[in-house]
Amino acid sequence: MGDLFRRIKYLINRRRLDQELESDMEFHREMAARAGRSNFGNTLRMREQAREAWGWTWLDRLIQDLHYGARTLRRSPGFTLIAVLVLAIGIGVNVGAFSVFNMVALEPLPVRDPGSLVRLERHSPTAYTDGMAYPCSSTERMPRHCRR
């Protein structure tokens, strides 16, 4: 739990902590120069390692990617319009298809007791017939051998 609070604290105070890190690195760079060591190391890599330890690099990268995508889309409005239209049509078709599937297969029938529906069929060798559904109350007068 302490790790989560530390990460949230960094997220809230990110600019201040980055400035503190920069000033600390500058201080250590000066100390290394006074001691006669000219090679302090790669400061960019050290800052990246510190940010990874603080824990929100994925969020920074996501924000960078979103900014890059927005800049790219602003540069080519024709492509942006086509991309938005294709996405809108695709989403609309999927919503419509799921709505039909939901209505046909998932929702119960809009009758009072859908379990009481029976299917009556008439088989005739000379004529075409198709089945029809009737509520059970009208089939109570049927002979017993015709019921399911």
C-alpha cells in the first residue's frame, strides 16, 4: 500500500520532483568534476531510471502517444475524416447487429408466459404448410396424442 501512495505522490508532485532530481544530478555532477572525474554518466538514462522507479512511465508514454496521434491527425484532415467515418460506420454496424441478435436470440419472447408456447404443424403431402405458435390455453382442447 505504501508503494501505491508513493506513486500517487509522484504523480501529483511530478514537476517538483523532476526539478529536484535535476538539481540533485547537477550537484553530483559538480562534485564529480571537483573530485577530478569528468565522466558523470548518462544523465538522461539516470532520469529515466528514476522515473521508472517512481512508477508512472506507462502513463507518460500513453500521453506522449496520444499527443503524437493528435498532431498526426491534425496534419491530414482528409485522412482524419475518412478514419472517423470508417470507425463510425463500423461501430454502427456492430451495434445494429448486436441489437438484432439480442432481440432475436437473447431476450425472451414478448408474451406473458413464453414457456407455454407450443408449435402446431400440419403435415400434408400435397400442400406446403409452415408451423405457427399458439398459447397453450387454446391447445387444451387438442387430443392428447397431438400434444408434445
